[in-house]
Amino acid sequence: MADFHGERVYTSAQGHVPVNPPNGEVPVHNDRISTRRKMREFIRNFRLGPTYPYRDQLLQRWHKGEFWLEIDFSHLHEYDPKLLALLTERPMEYLPLFEEAIREALEKLTFDLKDSEREKLPDFQLLVRSDQVPQQLRAVNADHVNKLIKVPGIVISASRIQSKAVNIVCKCTKCSAKKTIACSSGLQGAVLPTQCDQNGAVILAGQGCGPNSYVVMADECSYVDQQNFKLQEAPEMVPTGEMPRNLLLSADRSLVDRVAPGTRVSVLGVVSLFNSGKSGGGRGGQGVRSMYLKVVGLKVESEGAGRERALFTPDEEQRFVEMANDPLIYAKLCDSIAPSISGDYTNDIKKAIACLLMGGSRKVLPDGMRLRGDINVLLLGDPSTAKSQFLKFVEKVAPVGVYTSGKGSSAAGLTASVTRDARGEYYLEGGAMVLADGGVCCIDEFDKMREQDRVAIHEAMEQQTISVAKAGITTVLNSRTSVLAAANPIFGRYDDLKSASENIDLMSTILSRFDLIFIVRDIRDEERDRSIARHVMGVHINAASLSVNGADDRLGQGEAGGGGRLGAEDGADLDLATMKKFITYCRARCAPRLSEATATLLSSEYVKIRTEMRDRKDDQGDDAQAVPITVRQLEALVRVSESLAKMQLKPEVSAGHVEEAIRLFKVSTGSAASYSTSTMMEFANEKTKQNVERAETFLKHRLPMHSKVNTNRVLEEGLYQKYDQAALSKALGIMVMKGEVKEYNHGRLIERLR
């Protein structure tokens, strides 16, 4: 025992509470010392298996020059639940205490340093992460003040990095006495004393320095970096008819410059209050403060390609693999896309939307160049062909969906804008295409946009970035999003008497960026009209029965299929939630690639299509091609092939996928590119053809050679003689196309040439 009691026993001040404290209360000072000691021992002694994670992390950060330590609340709860309760219930009091404990733990771990070097050890910042249930942003209220909560959302703006004073050194202008004042963290400041205390000296009457004699010595103050963010609710979390709410965030030290506008994050922070200058200026308003979140933990919810990270259970993964192995998964996905919309022309559009939702594979070349994998689709055609309904459905089913209308969208609203607040600071706010990063941006009324606004999204659609150089802010934002756009022809409806280039009022530079372009026609055919009428009536009848049964919410998933059949009864259709999660799973877990055989097949087909376009231009002499066929269309074929393979979770694209991609391309972009005035010679039925031939004979007899006549007068004479008006207009257009008739004064006068 002599050896035991020798110089082998070491003691330290543990800060224990006295056995009989006065009045039965624990002194606050001793309680803080005890809590800090527990925090220090947690960092030093917490163990996961054979490793000490926080001890190792602390030393690694210190050697790298990164002065922050991140702890997991689940580990803290496992070590001491009382410590976790103190941090969550009184974070502003105990977070600085934990940072002091980190410094003490580092001093213990660096025992081999000299005393002079140990005094120069930096202050560490405490960051936390937690798997607790997040609090919705619009649910944050006064009950959460001074509490630690977790809030998800999208960062929509970020301020410049500023210098925030930690300790303010002020100096008296009369006696030169200096005083150090601690500055509150977050958006709070410090108040300078109004009277000088002359460093504690006895001040006699009449010998004071006077009021407000202190000035700040800016060069002697200590500072940390600080940045403010604006967090907004995710679009899918905003209730119908409500405006999205936002909350101000304040991040400092190692948390600055971690996220850019458009990033989805989960923020752990302390709900605090500050005087914004707007709420507390009037009489009786001193108790009114604005709310903000002091960030103590930041987790980016996007990974890799910017898609939202989703967790899947083993049962869900097994189910999705079984769905992908189903040979009919392609047809089931197409049937599940807007099942309340029916018609033969919608089948290929639904298949294209299924490919758009899946997307291709994004690639990074050895030289750093990035090739986009997202698919862009344009629906161009007549009104009342369900274009906007497709866009609304895609917004709901896409992992990240943003809907906007072209008429009410500007270039800044679609890309990014720089705004200036009341304090003169410039903020960068992301637009619709930045907020849709990792999903789909649906743009309706695409043709109603101003030309300069459409040009602004050229970079976003191809390079998938948005470059900003405004008000001294120069940056590049990510917009890795698919674009689904809907537009009308220049005349409102597609005019058969005009060529495709005359109907499409879009520049070839924007058209070439769309992988698939569908010209949607409202063809007047009796059998087709009857089929659509039966389907629409079926939708309304089933909607009425669902309302009686109290199941209105099922209408959005579409109860009626084509021709009046019930689309959900046969079990082939997927519900909205399942399809959304299956799409997210496929996009996260699969990135198909082309094989040598499929690459050869695609390249030969591309050369064939280009040759056909060139021969057609030489034969028909078209002045302008409506939709250009360029190398971008070859890349479009690659992306569509990869998306078809991704539906089946195949690592490699097969010949069947390539054949289906080529078929989709030919019925969409290929058809639009070859659409010309020769389609005027196509007639819906034999009766229409006979009416046009009779009208053409009438016009040849009525129009004298080389004489100009009024067009309306000739058409009125034809109507008087019982000729069909549509047949007269089409016959006149055919004669103009053949060069038999020439138009003057915007078609008001015509002259027969031969």
C-alpha cells in the first residue's frame, strides 16, 4: 500500500457541490463547472467499439487547421441524457460552455506542447447533427424561442460574408481608459457604456469624463465571419392557396459559405429574436421583435447530382426491384401518368414524360466537361389538348417540381436575381430553375414569354448552370433540371395553310435544346370526337360517384381511363406516392451506359435522319427548317435510351431501348422537323377531299388570269354558291403553295398566275 499512496496518485479539482449547500440549493458556478467537466469527458471518453470518434476528430481538425467539432445528438443521449436536455432546452447558455470544454479537451490531448504554445490554441466551434423529427417552417412560433429545433427548406438568398465583432474594445476620449465589452452572438450587438469608470478609479464630484465619452477602437476588436441566409419552405410543403413562408438564418465561423441559393438543407438552430428596426420603432413597440434562427448545424439534403436524398427501407427496395423486373413496367408507368387524360395522341406524350421523369445519366469527362442527363420536352399545339394538365401532373409526381407560367415569368424570376435590402446589402436570390435543381421545371405558355427572357434560359437548359454577374456579385448557380414546356402556335391554333416554321414562333437556338418536340393537333374527326366525349363523360360520372362516397381526393389520381373504362380497377396503374418514390429510387440507384453495339446503332440512325432531312430540303426546296436536327438530337437519343434502361434498373442500354428511343424521336422531333406545307394535301376523309377539289375548280373558273381581285369578295361568292368555307380556304392555300395564285397586301388581294 505504500507504493499506492506514494507519488502515483493524482488529484484534480472536480468542482463537486458541497455536502450541505446553504438553503439546499446548488450554486450556479459549481453547476456550470460540473457540466463543463462532463462535456469535456464526453469528448475524451466516448467510444464506439475500439475507437474514440470525437477525440480523433478533434485532433484531426486541429492538425488540418479546421477549428470546429461536430457531435451527434444520438451519441450525447447515449452518454448522458441530461447533457442533451440542457443543450436542447437552454442552448444559448450551454453551447458556449461546450465550446470551452472542447478547448479544455484539446489541451489535455496536446499535453506534449509547451505552455506558450498551449496558450495559443484556438477557440473551437461546436456543430451538431441530429435525426430528430424536423419542425415545419410555418409551425415555428413564439413557443420555440431559445429552443434548439430542426427546420427543413430551400435557401433562396445569401448575403455577403461580413465581419461580426466578438469583443469590442472601446477607449475613453478624455482619460484614454480602455474597456473590453463582449458582443452577443447572432444578430445581436453590444451597447457602449454612457459613463467612463476610469478603470475602477474613485471618481470625485465634477471630475468625471462626461457622458458618451467612449469610442470604438476597430483595429483592436476581435471578429468572426458571419453570413445571413433566407430559408423558404419547399414548394411541395406549401398548402394550396398559401404563400411560401421564409425565415432568416444567421451562420458564423465555419458555417459561412457552405450553401448556395437553391440548395435544400436541414438546419439545426436556436430560435432567437432581434430588433429589425421595423417592428420596434413606434410607441409601445419595444416588446415586438423579429424572429431568426442562429445556425448550429447544417445538413445539405442534396447529394451528387443535386437530387434530394431519400431513405428506402429494405421492403421498399425489394418492391422497387420487383417492379423494375416487370416487363410491363414501361406501360404501367405510362398508364399512371395523368390517367384522366385520354386520346391516341397522348400515348407517345405520356411515354416521353415517363422518360423525362427518369432522366438519363449525367457524365463528367476527363477534362472536367459535364454532359447533362436531364431530358427537355416541348408540347406545341392547339388549345384544349391537355398540355397544361400534363404540366400540373408532372409537378406533383416529380421528386422536385416547380410550375411557372411564361407570361408572368421574367428572366430574373426563372434564373436568378440580385436584390437590395433596406440596409443596402445585395442578396442573390435563385429563380424557378434554381429551385427546381434535381427535378423538373414546368413552364406553361412558353410562347408568351418575351424573347430576351427565353434567351436567358439557354445556358440553364444545356450547360445546366446559371452565371450571374450583377452588382459586384459574380457566381455560378446549378440548375440541373429537366424542362417541360407547353406552347401554342403563333396564330393560337395550328394553321394548315402555313408551314411548320411559320407556325412555330420560336428560334431554332431554343428548339434545338429540346430533346423531344410534340406537335399536338386538334383534328376534327367524328369517331375521335365520340371517343373523347365518352371519356370526358366517364370522368365526370366517376367524379360524381366519388363525391357521394366522400372520396374526392382520389380524383387527382385519375379514376377514368381511355374510353370510359376505370383505370385503377385493373391494378395496372400506380398510385401517386408509389410512382414518385419509384422514380426517386431509380434516379438515385441506377446510371445506365451505352455499349459498343448500341452506340453504333444510334450513330447510324442519326446519320440516316440527317440524310433524310437534307434530301427533303433539296427535293421540296423548303427555305427554313422548322426544327433543326443537330448533334444535340443525337445526345437526346442517348438520354432517352438511358432513361428507358433506368426504368428497369439495367446497368447497360439494350437494342430494344434504342429502338424505342428512335421511335419516340421520329414521332416527336422527327415529325415536327418534316412537317411542311405538303401536309395540306392530306385529308381527314374522302368527303373533305371532294369538297376541296370542288372548291379549287370554282376558284379556277372565278379568278381571271393576271388580274388582282379582293379575296373576301371571292370567298363570299363561293359561300353564296353553297361551297364550304373551310374547303375554300384550304383550296386557296393549296393553289398558293403550287404557285398558281399569288397573294398581295397580307392576303387581302390575290392574282392568278397560271
